[in-house]
Amino acid sequence: MIVGFNFNSMNVKVNEDKLSARGITVNSVPSVTDLEKAEVLNMKDILRVKFRFEAKYEPDVGEIVMDGSLLWRDGDAKKALKLWEEEKKMESKSGVEVINTIFRRCLAKAVVLAEDVRLPPPVQFPMVRATEKKPEE
């Protein structure tokens, strides 16, 4: 269960010369960079998950990079720490919850940052289009 989330840094770069390029693609990738035991009030089995989120706009249009951490309560924190220390990975079920949280929170923030610097949003939004009425016969 995720019990806390915060950003430590955000960096946005835009290549003004390529901002009007056609065929811009965005590749967003969250990654866990570290996992460590955390002390939070009287809560047990709390781990701090450090992460990085990168949204790269190609061809060389720009990027959004965010670093942060989240607090995650795991019933078997010792096992999770051992797996991280040995293999630098998380158990798949727990890892999915963590990555989905990183994706959700970072993409929401990246949409705002992208708008501020005139980059396209890093996710595709549905578009409503007007339809023409057919002439009545």
C-alpha cells in the first residue's frame, strides 16, 4: 500500500528549433532507482522507493524528467529489501502497484509542465469532434 509520495526535482527542456516538427512521439518511462527501509511514526514495514520518470519527445524536441520517492507499506519488507539488494528488482505484484502509482502521479504532473512550455501532452486525450447534420429530405 502506498502511504506517501513526493517529488524531489523536476526538469523540463525544450528544443525551440524543433518544437514545430511534425510526427513528434513521446516515450514515458518510470523506473525505480533505489529501495530502502524508512522510519515513519509508529508504522512498521515501510520502505522508501526512489524513482525517476522520463518523458522524451522525439525527434530531439524536449524532455521532462522527475525524481522523487514514495513510501510503500509491504507486509514483508525484509523480503522486498533482500530481493532489491540481490537483483535490483521488485516482486511483480508489488512492483505493479508502485510503477502504476509513479505513472499516474508523474503523468498528471507532466501534462501541466508540458503545457507550460508548449510541448504536447505526454498522454493522448480523447477528442470530441462536431458532426455535421445531414440535410433533411
